[in-house]
Amino acid sequence: MTVSINAAALTRLMMRERPSLLRMAERIVGNGAAAEDVAQHLWFRVQRVEDDPPIVNKRAFLFRLTSNLAIDHVRSERRRAAALAEAQAVLWNEAETLDPEQSAISSAELDRVLKAAAALPEPTRSIFRLHRFDGLRQSDVAARYGVSITTVEKHVRRALALLREARDRA
């Protein structure tokens, strides 16, 4: 694979500006580890930049791209947290104490959910397992499967919907 002139120039600039780029990303995402993740995504994105159209102000382009990736990271984390909260509410039904009848109903619900989870179609089942149970970030799952983060999100939403349906079946 040939690296474009834009990509080569942006890579050199990114190395020089790394401390400033990390500070900006950290201000947006809120912590250093997440800012490092953004920097890694930035490097991969920069490597795919083509020469057409030529980039006139490479520094502005690089900082704008960093800002956009950091904002995307924050949005993704918010969606992930919301989906996790939804999954916990769905799977655990937020019950405090159960009488024997409620316990039997909950056991039946759990059995239906577990069977539905085992019956999820591939790659939905594997993507859901990697993200929700193995703790991989959506970006890591996307990279592993060679798909976009949006595709991973769709598979997770699909799995949650199917599990919710299974839980609610009487």
C-alpha cells in the first residue's frame, strides 16, 4: 500500500504536535487513556487520507480530525453506557426481593433469555458476547471483524431487542 503525500505529511505533523493533540483530546474525552485511544484512531485515520483533494492547512485539518474523533469517542461511550444500563435493566428487571412466584417467573425469564442468547445468529452472538461479556470496546470488536463501529452497535441493539423479546414472552 502506497502512502499518500497528504498522509505522510500529516503523520510527520502528528508526531510533532502529539502533546498538543493529546491535551486537546483529553479535554474533550476527560481522561488520558481515552485520549490515547483517540490518538491511535487518529493515526489510523491519517494513514487512509488520500491526495485528492490536497489538504492546504494540514495543521487545522489534523486538529479538526482529532476533535471530531474525540467527540465521536465521547458519543460512543455515552451510547455504550446507555446500552449497558438498558441491558442490565432488561436482564435483571431491577427486582429487589422476590416472593416464590416472582422467583419462578424470573427463573423462566432467565431461561428464555439464555436460550435466546445461545440462538442469536452469527455474527450478532459473537459481537454481543465480545462487547458485553468480554468487555471489548466497540471499536476493538469492529476492528476484529473488519466492520464499522456502527455495524457493531446495530448487532448489539439487535441482540438486546431479541433478548428483551425472549424475556417478555409469556
